[in-house]
Amino acid sequence: MINEGLNEFSGKRVLMLQGPVGPFFARLATDLALVGAVVFKVNFNGGDWLFSQGATFSRVFNFRGRSEDWPLYFGDLLVRLNIDMVFLFGDCRPMHVAALKVTERRRIHVGVFEEGYLRPDYITLERDGVNNNSSLPSDPRFYLSQPVRNWPSAQPLGSTYGQAAKWGMLYFAVASLARPWFLRYRHHRRLGFSDGPSWVLSFWRKHYYRFTERKVLPRLLDELSGRFFLVSLQTRGDAQMSVHSSYDSVDQFIEHVLGSFARCAPPDTVIALKHHPLDRGYSDYTALIGRLTRTLGLEGRCFYIHDQHLPTLLENTCGVVVVNSTAGLSAVGEGVPVKVCGKAIYDIQGLTFQGALDNFWQHAHLARPNPTLYRAFRSYLISHTQHQGSFYKQLPGVSYHSGVMWANHGSTAPHHEAPARRDRGGAAQGKP
């Protein structure tokens, strides 16, 4: 969406809906204001409100109405403010799904942010949809016909977990405290102090698994190297599961994969199911996997693992199975055969296994990704959807307030003083 830097938004009127937890949208608003854009914001809960305070928004609106009132409210706001562009994070959140229907009717483009397709050093920004809602072509011939640019290695971000955790705790804490002012709002996941025990449990489990699984990785890298299939699990409630796959839950996906493996995999192979690190404090599939292991006769052939180093696992696995996780794209980049069981932008002939899962276990070795196609696909992704940076941590050496490289994915913008904060307002339910 942004080819020549943020100057493309000079003179534009931009409306921001929900962003990532933390100050990213507020910082981006400052960058946009510096190039002459007029930026507005809508808040839906106390967490949104917290991170819009003191930011360079021309006006802030607090929507406190019912979800069924939102489309009319939003449509009126677009007209009243003469909006040229809408920004939001995640196109599967209920309020954003409704907003996208309105903008489509009114032919107003939306910039949709999402976590990077190429992790960990990129964020995603696409026009009108991401993931399976993306307009990216699925024909391999398209990418092979495009010029391939040898992009330099992304500047390493380092760990963003600490910053993300800090912003997340602040966001959910204030959202919980401010619930009386946003009584009608329903978040797409749990919202409030009830997450506190899960954060503590996640920290405890990380160290517990480090001890109990200390012998697993050496086995996978030694005697089982080249003979284990890696299954990357996703977070419970992930929209990638509920919207972009046919599975009702992670549990159902596990049952499907282990059943297929037991029926069809070569007897000298094993399977390792890797828990999503961000879901560590919320879900535990030990009982389910243990029951299936016994029922399916997979004793000694099934491992349930958690925090092992993914790149190292990819170097030693004979194949990867995912619903639609970006771990699958990482595996493709490492030349590992991948079977996608949901819908993913990279599930393209020549990059992933196109047959049934039952056939993957026997024929994965015949479906190694085409490196020429992968280079073309990756080059196009970076050119059209990826920007170096993070939502949670500013990239060192970048003078944009948002901490992301916008201009040509590599140049920086001069730092300016932020303009004075203009009038701020609010609107409750009904018309803005």
C-alpha cells in the first residue's frame, strides 16, 4: 500500500479503528500528521481509549453503542469527516468485519494491518484484507513473471515479547476498569483481569516444560532427525482457525492430524506437536494428546512439545503440517515440505503439498518447495505487503515515531517536532 513513503497520505483524511495493543496507532498518527494528513480515531473500550490519550489525533470518538448500531454510526462518521482512508488491525474482529462491509459499499479503501507474514522482523499492511481475505494471487505463474529483488536482510528487532506483554497488560487492565463506560462492547477474546492468572501460569509452564522436555530436543535432532513430522498448533480462538479453516477448534485439528498419521504414516516416523508459545497459559492439550496416543496406538511415536527453537526443528524435520500458521511459510523458506490444512496465502502449487493429508506422510519428500518460486513469492510479499518493524517495539535507528521503515522498505524520514494537539471530542451511542 505504501510505495513511496508516508508522503502519499499528504492531504488525506484518515480514520483509525482498533489497532494492536499499545501505542502503535498513536505513533503512526503522529507520523501521518507530520506529512499533512488529518487523523481521527474511534475507541471501543478502555484499552483503546488509554492509547489514544495525548496522541496527534484531530478528534477522538468513543463508540459506546450496541454492535447493531455500529454500521450506521460508522457510515455517518465517514460522511461527516469526509474520510479518504481507514486503518485497522485484523479484519476478522466483529466491529471490523461490519466496518469493511460499509467501506466496500462506499468504495473507501482500508489499510489492514496484521502480524508479519515474514516473521519476526516485518509487519503486514494490505489494502482491504489480509490472510485469506488478501488480494494476493494464488497462481504461481504470476510470481514467476514478476521481477525479483534481492532484498537485504531485515534489521534484527530482537525480542518483542517484553514490550508486547507490557502493552497487553496495560490494555486489558484499563479495558477491565473502564467496562462501566463501554458496557455494550464485546471483545473478540477475554478482556480484563481474568487474564492475569493465565500470564502467571504461562511463565510457570515455560520453566516447567524447559525442565520436563529437556531430553526431547536432543532426541529429535539426533536419532529422530529426518524422521519426525512437525505439527505447529495455533492459539485457541484464533480467527485463522475459526474463519479461515474448516476446523471448529484446535482440538479437532489435533484429532484429525493424529488420526491421519496413525493410519497412513510410515511406521519408522514420529510426530511432534508444538504448542503455540502465546497460548501456553491458556490451553493445555496433554490429556487430549495422551488419550489419542493410547487410542491410536502411537505410544513412543508422538511428542507434545512447547518452546523448542523452531528454526532448529525445521532443519531436522521431514515435513510440517499447519492449519495456516506463518510457521508454515517459515518452513517453506527453509525448503521443508509443508501441508496446509486450512487456507493460507502461501498454499500455492510449487510451494506446498497439494494433495490430501493422508498422502502427505508418504509423499512429503516429493513436495519440497521450488526455491525459484519461493524467492519470487517472498520478493513480491516484501514489495507489496511487508514493512520492517514491529507493532510493539520501535526499530532502532528509524526516525519515524511509529518505529517502522515505511519509505521503500528501507529509507528513513527526518524527525520533526510533533504538531500541537488539536481539539479532541467524543461521541456516545447513536450518531456522531
